[in-house]
Amino acid sequence: MKNKTIAILESRSGEQLAEIVRKYGGKPFLAPALAEVPDIDPAHIADLINGWDANLPDVFIFQTGVGVKALFATTDHLNLTSRLSRILELSTVVARGPKPIAALRSRRVRIDLQAGAPYTTKEIIVALDAVKVKGRKIVVQRYGNTNLELQQALADKGAEIEEIATYRWSMPDEQPLIELMDALDRNAVDMVCFTSASQAENLFALALSLGRTRQLHESINRSLIASIGPVCSNTLRKLGVRVDVEANPPKLGPFISAINNRFIAG
């Protein structure tokens, strides 16, 4: 990674990734492509919990650690955490990956089913094969946007679905992304790192709005492309972007190692 310019589109952990790139001798180019906007309504959460007391959900599916923390922070504020904990004790709790698992365990929530690696929607659906969902009430903690693949799979199995909104994804400040496109045009970026599918979607949505889609396709494919995992990689390929590096498992540690190894290998 030495003396290589590495574009980082991550927002929440962007500075952490940048510091690791510097540690390896690289030059980070920070261009956050995703903003997380709080989208949790305390009054709605209170209504949901009151409704769950009367009509207990059969299954809760938690998809992100951030969402779990936001939900419990809200119930703490409303003095409803003990009621939520009791409801979860009486339901089947499903967690998508390590981050929601850690957040749930910090709240002493029993976890009944866990998605296997690489912790995508496909693995959640496989995990749900262990429980009957037809005619059952399934509560899904939304992350960023509605997980349409999961919603469709549950609907096809005859489940009744209810979402908990905790945060949503939005476009960040556009200027760093424009500067990234300019740098790509100048061949001044050695690698572009994507840590979520939404980052890729936002980058190309901005390019479309600026009339730069074709230009971006050409310039980004002259650089190396690193993806955090299969979901992100699939989105990149659908957008016409070649993937050179993919982390396995899809975590930041293996991601950085895979990136560094790619440069060592030449």
C-alpha cells in the first residue's frame, strides 16, 4: 500500500480506515458516500411496544448493531426497556451478524438464531428455515432502506411483516465525491474502497445527476476496486464496475489485509 492513493467511501469508520492506510504507508483519500440520518420516532416506538404487549410478535429480526443501539436508547428514554426486554424474551430473536449480536448481548437479550457468514440476507433467510413463519408476525429492524429481498422472502412464506425504522441512508456532502471523480479522471487514485452497496449506488447516482456516468465508468475501472463483501460486490458488478479485491469474511480487518496483500502481490 506504500505510496498508493486509497479512496475511502466509508463515513462512520472513515477516519479509522484512513489511519490504517497511513500506517501501511498509503495516502487516504476520504470521500464519504453515505450519510446515516436518525429516523426513529419515540412516539411510534411507544405505540409499537403497546401493540406488542397486546399482540406478541413471533419473531424479531435485527440486522445492524447501530439499529439495535438506537432502539434501546429510545426505550431507555421512554422508560420502556424492561417491557421491550420482556417481549423479546417471549419471542424468537434472530440476528444477522456480529454487530447486532454484540449489541443485543450488551442488553442481555437471548439470541435464538444467527445468520452464518458472510452475514447477508441469504443467510438470514436460511436461518429462518428453522422456524415456522407462515401466518406468524415478524418484526424486522430496518437498516438504511427496507431490505426488499428479505421482505419478499418473508411475504412469499406467508408471514405478517412489521418494520422498525431506526435510521435511514442519505446522500452526504457531494463535494468530496465530485473531487474523487475528478481525481479518478486524472488517474490519481490507485484503489477505491467500498464498504457498502449503498456507497456505490450513491456515487453513481451523483454521477448520473452530473451527466458523468460514462466518464465515471471509464475512470473507476482504471483503478483497483476493493469490496467489503459479496453484497457490495454484486452491486458494483451490476453498476458495471470490476471488483479486484473482496474481503473474506466481510469485516474491516480482513478487508484491510486483502487490500494490502493485493498491492504486495502486485
